[in-house]
Amino acid sequence: MHPEALRGRIRQAEADNGERGDPLTTGERAELAALRKENAQLERANEGLRTASAFFASQLDPTRPG
């Protein structure tokens, strides 16, 4: 095993055990990844809602620009 890989694993184990406060724990990393994925899904949904809203607004008021 490369010494740098071993050092990274030791740092992660220390973070998971509460011995280090600076890096994220494994659980926090998993939660962050899940939140980022959810955020991306919500952004896609919001874009679809904006597009639908603009479409229906233009159908209701044909003089409206857009």
C-alpha cells in the first residue's frame, strides 16, 4: 500500500472516531453526497416547473412576451 493511501485511511479513521475535527466523517460524506444528489434533482424539477409556468402563462395571455 502506498504511504499516502495509508495516511489518508488513518486520517479518515481518526475523523470517524472523533479524534480529528477538520475532515468530514464517513457518515457526513455520505450525507453530503445524498444531499447534493437531492439538490440536483430539485433543481431539475424547478427548471421543469419554470418552463411549464412560462408555457401556461403564454397560453393564458398571448400578448405576454416570452
